[in-house]
Amino acid sequence: MIQIPSDIQVNSFYRSLRQGFLFRMKGDEPFLSDKYHIFIVLNYNPHTHEALILANGTSQVQKRLRYYHSNPQRRADQATIIFEAGKYPFFPKKTLIDCNSVTTCCINSTHFANGNLQPMSERLSDEDLQRIIEGVMNSRTIPPYIKNKIQPQE
């Protein structure tokens, strides 16, 4: 089997990125985990090597909703998007996207060299991606400089 150098994989990864691109990643970025999590690229123009703005889902839906119930100023109705189990094959359990909580991450050759990053061919529907983007844009906790990278400026 031919091994593609990880620096070439990084360049190819960035060239293929589009808003809504999905990938699985584990390791210590953007948060420590020994299991794969699915991330959604939110950058409007992610082709540069700057930090990616990422949303991810949690299957701990009730735990997150309890957090919002105890913090009503965070506006769960506008900040959370729930996908029922099985709507997407990559979300086999009921999954919540918290639009008040996006992360940033710079992808580098280490992510590919250690096998911690796996691009996905599956996609969210345009409607569901737009719901996530609108949730982030309406968030009171996401700073403007992040929002400016998610939606084109007029």
C-alpha cells in the first residue's frame, strides 16, 4: 500500500474544504478525546490554512438541555438544533448541535500522520447546515470575528 505523505494530505484536505464539510477526528484538538467525533466546517471560505471554525454534535442531549434550563439567559431555543436518531447515518443517536459552542482548530500533518482525522463524504442537508449557521450568527456568545468568517459580508 502506498502511503501518502501527511503534508500532501493536509494540502489536499484544505483544497477540498467547503462550508458544511464533515470529518471525524479524535486526539487532543479541538478537545481531548480518545474516540472520534464528527465536526462540521462552518467557515464560509475555509480554503486558507487559518483556523477552522467547527461545530460538533453531542448525543448527551438531555444533559445539554438541563444546562440550558439552569441558564435560561443562554436561549436554548435559538442555540440548539436537535437531529432525531437516524436522520443521518453518521448520527445514529439523537444528537444536539450547540450553536453557542463552536471550536477552532488548525489542521496540520500530525492529524493525518497519526490517523486521528478522517474526511467524510456524507453531508448535512443545505437546510440543516443553514439552521446551524443561523444559530451561530444569532448567538450572543460567539464573537463577531468568528461570525465574520462564517457568513459572507455584504
